[in-house]
Amino acid sequence: MDPILLIVFLPLLAAIVAGLGNRTLGNTVAKSLTTGALFASCALSWPIFLSFLGGHAEAHVVPVLHWVQSGSLSFDWALRVDTLTAVMLVVITTVSALVHLYSWGYMSEDPDQPRFFAYLSLFTFAMLMLVTADNLVQMFFGWEGVGLASYLLIGFWFRKPSASAAAIKAFVVNRVGDLGFMLGIFGTFLVFNTVSIPEILVRAPGMAGSTIHFLGLEWDTMTILCVLLFIGAMGKSAQLGLHTWLPDAMEGPTPVSALIHAATMVTAGVFMVCRLSPMFATSETAMMLVTYVGAATCFFAATVGTTQWDIKRVIAYSTCSQLGYMFVAAGVGAPGAAMFHLFTHAFFKALLFLGAGSVIHAMHHEQDMRYYGGLRKKIPLTYWAMMMGTLAITGVGIVNVFGFAGFYSKDSILEAAYASASASGRFGFWMGITAALLTSFYSWRLIFLTFFGKPRWDQSEHIQHAVHDEHHGHGDHGHGQAKHDDGTAGYHPHESPLPMLVPLIVLSLGAVFAGYLFHHSFISEGTGHFWQGSIAFTEHLIHELHAVPTWVKWAPFAVMITGLMVAWYGYIANPGFPAKFAAAVRPLHLFFFNKWYFDELYNLVFVRPSFWLGRQFWKLGDVGLIDRFGPNGSAWVVLQGTRAAQRIQSGYLYSYALVMLLGVTAAITWAMVN
């Protein structure tokens, strides 16, 4: 049996058993089954990746079953294994396995653990189906599968109104993008008469410059197809315009945030654009659109991240920004750099989310950083894990010496954007540099507010209520109080249990070494053999990437140091400065803090008119027309008929005889006339 079959279907089998068995199996059995299946998939994925890394493997397809035969549309359910797939396999299974293990500790007191772990495994299966797809329909199956699973996971605490609302919002916004993706798939089949991805990519260059007639105009065929497909990527990967679901997704449990934002759902759009990069390469307009949208998203999300107080929302906007970097790389013709950043980002972003979950766990589920402070000595392992993640995301490193993961991958994107020498590439470079400055600021701001300074725990009503409950034996975690000299009302933050710390340690290793160990394979000159045609690898751009001016190579380091120093001054040296600065630029601060008012704009333009239209259909259509002349009208007619019949049913014999006589007379009259 090919190992890819086990990798893909073990999570599905575990999800089915744990989901159907639920509480009958019990928490331990359900968790052991799903976690064991994911670690098995992870153990099988790494040898495949390493074999492609060493040049010892060839791309191949493993058939599962014949799926559809309808006219000229024919395709199988088959699993494609190539370099691009291998990269995604290790990212998905590694992070998902660690998230499963982490959830043993984080969800230990939840009454619905089997359901939660079943959803996690189902999510992983859907993502694995997406990245192993050999045709566009199978990719769409996985695409919608992760959408469904994310809805279930974001709204896992369905009794919480905000969680249910966030799940619905994620589902609806993604449907908008998915409409574009579906139209792109339909159009691709119309043009190529196949949904087989290898066939489409082979024939795509020959379609460059062709046109299609629509609405009385001639349109560039490949531009239309690529733009429609990219709209799908915008929804799934939360690019500017279709990004609003992403921050609200924080309503789900923290392990869900790590899984969605690090390895799976949000990277699906990047993967799809890279998988279809030979198609996108045929349309300069589509490539420019990808670059501009990615660069704008990169900058937008970074500005919002500088003003947020919720620790998970800061990291969520960071994810949105980092995805923008990946699309910039794909748009300028460097999908290898995009995939490299996707690879490293999975480790340090999962680390940051799980580290944030450990902080939240220690602080009785308080997520506001204004009520943290001084935690580095209380939860030292979590502190060092978060430090590793921050060093990675801010791109700390020395050129030609050593750097953390983001130093290699993010810098390679900026260098590729500059080396492309196009207007969109230069826009991407400068937006990326600005975002790198803001990323450094808000990342170190998070560290300083959380782990340094004086403890501010006694200011949080949330924590004090939790402590009060503990004192009276009603707490969730069972940690007692102790009086301390730091003025923290007796509250004692605690380090997370071992199942939560082990994933932090493993991911820390990835955040430190993933860039250094693998950058030669992903983005070095002469590594086209590594990709084996799985992406549109541009050797010329890779050469130019390494030949950019020295100031371009050092610019990310300079802005990283600048952001660090500004954060240090504002939150360590002079803690009163941020509030004064925010007051001085209040309109701009409010603009960023309120997320550029996208939610308010969409509420005004789309939500309110939709509710108004729905009410009109309800009041005028359902109640005023259908109910009035349908059920209610029929009921009225029947009621009037019964009342008339009641008058006839008097109970007197002479009345019935009279009616019978009238009936006979009427019958005889009718017979005589006819």
C-alpha cells in the first residue's frame, strides 16, 4: 500500500470513529485514536518530503477510484504526490499532530472532547484532500471540506453567541470567494475541456493571448480564468476585501486558531495559486492583481495589528499580513519563495498561537494584554517559546551568517519583489518593508506587554472573578491562591501542563532552524530540480533575487531593529508614551483600531440591505401574499364552509326532508333541460 493512502485516510477514519463513538468511547480513547492517527500520518509524511529534498523521489499519482463520467467530463479520485504536495504534507500533519497533542491539555476540562478531536481530524483530512488533488473538482471537494470543518470548529462553543456568529461569518464570507473559485473551475473546463490539473498546466502556455467572447466584448481568456480562481484564494486566505472573517475566527478554541491560521485553511489559497502558477504566468494582468492585493493586505493587516489589545487578534492580523507576503511572491513570479514562507510560517505562527494559548490558560482565559505583565518568571517555558516565535516572525538574523526562520523566507520575498523590476513588484517591496517595520513593532509590543513590566493582573475583573471562584471551590483549573508581595491580589499564574509544553518545544525548533536548514532547497539557484515542475520555477528571478543591492538585503534587518526599539521605548522605557501618541493622532489610531471600518462599511452596504430585503420578502411575500392567499386563505374558506354546513345540520327530520326534496327537484330539472 502506498503510504499516501494512509496519510490521507487515517485522519478520516479516526474522525469517523471518534465522532460516531463520541461519549460512548470516552475522552481518553477518542483523543488517543485521533492523536495517534495524526502522528502516524506525520511520521509517514516526513520521509516523503525528505526523499524529494534529496532528489530520490519522482512525482506520481495514486488512484483511489473512478469518480465521475458525464459526457466529456471524466476524472478519477486520485492522490497526486510531487514536491509541492510533499511540502504541504509535512506542514499539515506536523502542525495538526502537535495541535492534537496540545489540545489534551488545553481542552482537558471540556465536556465535548470527542467531538472536538473528531472535528480536528476531519479538518486535517479535508486539507490533505485539497493538497493531494489531481483535478480541480477534487481540490474543490477539499476546499469546501475545510470550510465546513472550520465552521464546526470556530463555532465549537455553539452556546456562546459570539462564537456562533463568528462561525456563520466565516462560512458566508468564504462562500463569496468560493463563487469565484467555482466560476473559475467552470471556465477552465469550458476552455480546456478537462479538469485534470497536469493537463491544464501543460496546455496553459498555448492559451496565452487567446480571447473569449462574453457580454458583447472580447476578454483575455487566461486573465478571466486566473482572476476568478484568485477570488477564491482571496476568500480562503483572507486577503483584503474578503478578510473580515479571520479576526472573528478567534472565537474558537485556541488550538483551532493555530490549526486554521498556521497550516491549513488560510494557506489553501496560496497553495492553489502556486499549484496553478503556470496558468497565472500566462497573464500579466492576473499576476499584477495578485501582487497588488497581497501587498495591500500585508500593509493593511500590519497597521491594524499595532493597535489591538487581544493577544489572539494581534497574531491573527499578523497571519493576514504574512499571507499577503506569500501572494506578493507568487505575483512577482517566485512561487518557490511563497511556498518557503508558507513552510516556515507554519512553524512560528503555530508556535505563537499555541504560546498565546498557554498564556491565556495561565491567566484564566483573560486575552487582554493590558491585564498581563511580568509573566516571564511565572511561565518561563512559555516565555521562551514565544520569544523564539517572535524572533522568527520579525526576521532576526545576520546576512550570510545565521537567522531565524522568517529571516530567510520573508527576506527572500522582499528581495524577489525588488528583483522583479516591475511596478507591482516595487509596490510589493515597499509595502512589505513597511509591514516588516510594523510587524516588528507589534510583535515586540506583545512580548513586552505580556512578559515584562509590572503585573497588572489585579486590574482584570475576569481574572478576579476566576480567582474568587477558585477560592470558593468553583474554579475551572483548581489552582489555589497565595498572597504575594507583587500586589496581584493573591493570583498565581501557572505554567501549562506537559501536553501543552511539548508542542511548544518542537515548534520552537522549527522556528529557529527551519529557514537555515531548508532555504538552499527552496530558493537557491539551481534548485529547479527540487520542484520537478510542480510550480512555475523561474531560474532567472532566483538568480536576480540573490544579486539585489546590499541595502535591499539589509533593509529588513534595519526596520526590524527600528520596530524593536520603538516598542521597547513605548512599553518598557516610557510606558506613558503610547497613550499620549495615540491621543495625538486619535483619528488615525481609531481608523486602525477599528480595522479601517471594513465591518461597518460591509454592515451598511451589504448586511442591512440584506436584512431589509429579507423582511420585505417575509412581511409582503410570505405573510402578505403566500400566507394570506395560501394557508390562511384556505383555512378561511374551510371555516366559512363549516359554518354554513353547521346551519344545515339542524337535527330536525323535516329540515333534512326539505333538503332532499330540493335536491331531487334540482336533479329532475337538470335531466329535463338536458
